[in-house]
Amino acid sequence: MSLNINNAKFEVSAVKPSQYPVSDLPEVTFVGRSNVGKSSLINSLLNRKNLAKVAATPGKTQVINFYNIDNKLYFVDLPGYGYAKVSKGVQASWAKFIETYLVKREQLKLIVMLVDIRHSPTSHDKLMHDWILSMELPYLVVATKKDKVPRSKIKPRLADIAKELNLDASNKLIPYSSETRQGRDELWDEIKKCLDMEG
């Protein structure tokens, strides 16, 4: 099954299961801290500038956004976690509906966890990774903002992330830049491989 990424559109925002799209299409879900660059990564994967709205303020996205790709799969953008300026109550409510989606959504086929290559994973990142492991779902880790790090520092930064998250050789860790598109082809290859799609 081939995929025309030019045929991509925003479909719906949701906060509860009754608002999710009614569909059997596979879903690829993007999780990560606020300000890690989820919207920018989704836009770069789809060769679009503004399909996924980049929030001016970290922590502003408070809904789950579904993007329909060629009527063959969905990209699902979950709210960023771990933004300190958001109240504990709001954080708890986000956590609840993020968890509801991750636990109950049978169409979820792959989790793409984003971390910032410039920093060691936070306690929130580690919690999310542990939680993904407990779900036993296919996942991979993408280290965003590769263009912000000197080339000589990329390997040590990836090694630090792998160590902090206890990744082993079987876990995919892809350095990525939404600015330069480095890592884009590799990430698409992994997504298509997981979903049994062709180029």
C-alpha cells in the first residue's frame, strides 16, 4: 500500500474517546515534553509548513489532534507534558486523557517518543518511557533539534539519551532536524515498516 503524503489534512481535535475519529485506520502517535518540537516534526514529515499548529506558548496544546494521511493512516499529536507553568490540576487532567487514549485506542500501532537531543531525558521523559514499555506497543525514540548541536556532539548526546532511558540495540533512536529534514527518510522508513506500507 503506497502513501501520498500530499493528501494530508487536519481532521479533528479531541479530549475524550467519543470525539476520536470513527475509523479502522492505523494510528501513529507522537508524545514528548512541551516545546520538544512535535508539531514541527509532523509538518516536516508531511512537507507542510502549518498543517500542525506550532503553539507560541509551550503547554498550550490541550487537545489530541488527529491528522488524516491519504485516508490510510492517522498521525496523532498528544499534548506535551512536563511544562512547569501549567497548574498541577491541568497537568493531571491532560495526563488522564493522554492515558485514556494510549490505553484504549486499539488503532494505535506505533508510538514515536520525542526527546530534545540537547538535554538529558527528564524525569517526565523517563516516566513516559517506562509507561510505554509497560504497554508493550511498538515504539521508537526520536532526538529532535539535531541542527542545534555541533556534529561532534551528536554521538555523545545520543549515547547519553540511550543510557538515561535504558535503551538497548533493539530500540530505535533517530536523530532528527525539522529544519534540515535530517532523519526524515529514516523515520518514514520505520513508520512504514511498522505499518507494513510501501514507499
